[in-house]
Amino acid sequence: MRLNRFLASAGLGSRRSVEELILSGRVRVNGDIVTNLATQVGPRDSVKVGSKLIRSEEHLYAVFNKPKNVLCTASDEKDRPTIFEYFPRTWPRVFHVGRLDMNSEGLLIITNDGDLANALAHPRYKVEKEYEVTLDRALEPEHREKLLRGVAIDGGRGKAERIEHLAPNHVSMVLTQGINRQIHKMLWRVGEYDVKRLVRIRIGPILMEDLVPGRWRLMRHPELDGLWEAAQGKAAGKRK
């Protein structure tokens, strides 16, 4: 296995971030500093980053329904609940793909695969995320059209790919961007709408299905294949 893939599989980050570790001379294989990204390592090789011995981990892929009032962080100085309290202690070190703020709910992908996380989170891959949004009043047609054309917000230009009315003040919105609090900012910008509830129900082909808040399930192999396809196949070969 190539050294960069080995380090990524051990949960040290994406391929790009572990390549920086290698090129900076912080990685030793069998006691020797290695800066060649093509270096091959096997089960009997000793790989260290600094003084820490690294062992490869099996990749884990899970789907989680984040409840409201739970943080997407490993710890909180105010001792508020975090998503990591819901996962088994036997899991390897994992991270969430994408982010939901404390008051938002719904689908998160949990993994230790840095390549997949990068492919899903990077804006150039345009992976769809679908949200159900409840507003303080009905969304007006002209405001819907502005959201579809795109509006300037803090963090960039926010644009919805599709908007479907589910009820007068309840809509489905599909985004391919990941600007912080994007839906809240866009809706306030076009018509000073307050978001009463926001639930992410889909990332690429992955659906939350019947998961209740606070529960998780392991991802199925066809779902994982579909995620790589949703990332336009640009990173698909890296996982093989």
C-alpha cells in the first residue's frame, strides 16, 4: 500500500493533508525519514509520525440523524451535548462530513475516510444536499426565483439548485454549496424570512430513511458506491 493511502486509512486526514506530513519529513518508515509519496509499506513495516506508531484502521461509514440542540464538535466548553456522544466507544476516530448548526437537524455522514470526506465536501464536486425547511410564512414566488438565480450573502454567492413547495411555508431546497448557515442567510436576504425548522434529508444518493433522531446505521455498499459516483467519479479510483 502506498504510504499516503496508509496514513489516510489510519485516520490522519485526507490524502492531501497526509502528503504534506510526508513531504515535511515528519514520517519515518522502519526508522528512516521518508519523503517519497510513492513509498510502499506492508504489514511488517513500522510507520511513525513523530514518535507515534501508526496503525491502519478499517474504514467506517455510517449515516446519523442529528437531533436538534446537539453540536457537531468533539467537545464543548459549556458541556452541551455533541454528536460523538451517540457513537460506540469501540469506533475508531471518526469525523462528520459537512456540518449542521446546533438548531438544525438531520443527515450526517460519519466516517474515518479522509478521501471520501474531501470529495463530498469540496464545492467543485457539486454533491447535492437536500433540506426540508419550515419558514415563518409562505415563500413568495419572486423570492423563490431569486434563490434559484443566486444572492450575495456573507461567505459568497448562495444559490439553490431546486426548490419545491411542500406546503405554503414548508419547502424542499437542494444545494450543492456548503456556505455556513447558507439557507438561513439566503432566506433572510431575499425576504427576511425566519427559519423555524431545518432538516437535512439527503446527501447525494444517501437518504435518512426511517432513522429517528439520535440513531445511526452503517452505510450499505451500494450507497457508498453511489456517493463516489455523486462526486463525479473524480476521486473514485483512490479508494481501490
